Amino acid sequence: MDSKDQVRNHLEDLPVALFKYLPPARLISVLRDLEIRFTQASSLNDTLELKPPIKGVAEPEKLEGIFRGELTSSLWSQTSPAAKNELERRFPGMSDSLGEAFLQIYTRKGCEAVEQRHERNPTAVFEVMDHNFGILCLAESAADLKIWSHYADGGRGFLMEFDPTHSWFHGKREARDSFRHLRQVKYVFERPKAHLLDTTELEFLYTKWAMWQDEREWRIIRNFNEHSRRLDHRDPYGNEILLFSVPPESIKSAVLGYSAKPELEAEIRAILTANEALAHVGLRRATLSNETGQIAITLQGGVSHSKVR
């Protein structure tokens, strides 16, 4: 299967739309300024985000193999051909036995040192990720009452509906790139401890406990070097707020919350009217049934667009 077939199959597996639940305060930055935050894992509500259970660095045999390979390569590259020839001339056959003894000693010491620090290794990986990468979390459903409550100010906020097939969500730079493209989150009831070097990107970046499965999350992770703007204040967790430019063509609609105030609707209409690049964006409303507790999404009246001069 070539790369084009892989991309085609991936697009076919995507949902029709993905949604970002937002409080009213995010309207200006997201819809008007077309910028959205990619958030550090330490600022998300799941305290176990990007923290798979780790039992050590690697199986002893694997770790020894890594050390032996690296030590041999390093020592050999730093030894001049003349020195190698002279050693072999003076001590025929001894260079191999001396080298093996040296490798055994330093391999054992190296493995011991790594395992002694293994408690720190998962934390170090998390800190590197948290400092350099942000996560944009999107949901498959626009009608989940719990998510409206948790992320959209109890229905007073709004949704941004995105087109998951847009190229902005598919920016991987090579076949093995773990970032810059949409990935579906996997939910599990058990997470057995694994060695650090045997833990996959799926387990590190795209796996969550089953208690979160109602969110039906898809996520995209980007390097903070790609951000478009940095706000002059930090979030409640002390993290920087880094915004990324959103292509207007990636937005399908805005959805008013079931408890949204008329002022929010007026603001959204004004933004959509003023920006010709958002002429295709629809305006819809979520309604909550008191009888069933179910949410329905209905189309609002049209928005007239005036050309901005």
C-alpha cells in the first residue's frame, strides 16, 4: 500500500465532523481571531495524561545489548587505525579479550546506573513533552450533556465544528511522524506496567483510561515552535498559553449552547457577518429537552455577509 492509499484510507476512517467545546470567553480568540490553544498535558483535567505505568527502562538483556552496541561503536570510532594496529602488533589477540572485559565492566555499571534512575525517566519524558508540545482535544459528539457541562460552561458556551478532512489536521512530515495529524484516542480498562523502551507512541500519547471514553476524543499534537501567538499571561496552572492559527476553511459551523445568552449569539453573528472568509460557516443551536435530557442540534437563521473593505 503506497502513501496515497494510506492517506485515503485514513480520511475514510474519520468522523464526518469533530467538535471543540468552548466557554463564552474563548469566542474572540477562536472565532474572531481564528486562533486556538494547544494545551500542555499538565493543564488538562486528566492528571494521568501522558503518564503510562512504567516498570523499568528495558529487559536486562535488551539494555545490555544497547550499552554494548553504543560503547563498542563509540570506542572504536575514537581509536585511530594506527593505535589499533600497534596494539594488535604488540599483543596479538589480546585486544579482543581486553575489549570484552572492558565492555562487561562498563555495560554492567551503565545498566545499574540507568535502572537506578528509572523512576525519574518517565517523569523526564513527560516534562519534555509538556514543555515542547501542546494537545488540541476534539470530540466526535456535539450532543453530550456531560461534555457541555464540563467544557462549555454548562451549555452557556458554544461549539466549533471542524472538518476533520481539512489539510490542517493532516500535516505529518514523514510516515512515522507522531504529531501534526489527527489520531483517535484509545480507551482501556487496564494498563499493565511496561518497560519504557517497549512503550509505544500510542500508549504514551493517545491512550486514556476508560473513565474518559464518553468523550470519544480525537487529538492532534503540535510542537510549540509552530505557535502563532503567545498570550501575556499564564493559565491557572502556571503554563504559557500558546495559540495556533486556524484556517477558516477548516471550520464548518458554530453551535450555540442550550443555555447561551442572546449576547453570545449576537457576537457570533457579528463575527460571521464581518469576515468574508467565514461565509461558509453555519450557525446552529443546541437545545436541551427537559423531558428526556437529550440534546438536539438545529439550524439557526441565516447570516448575511458583508464584504470587508
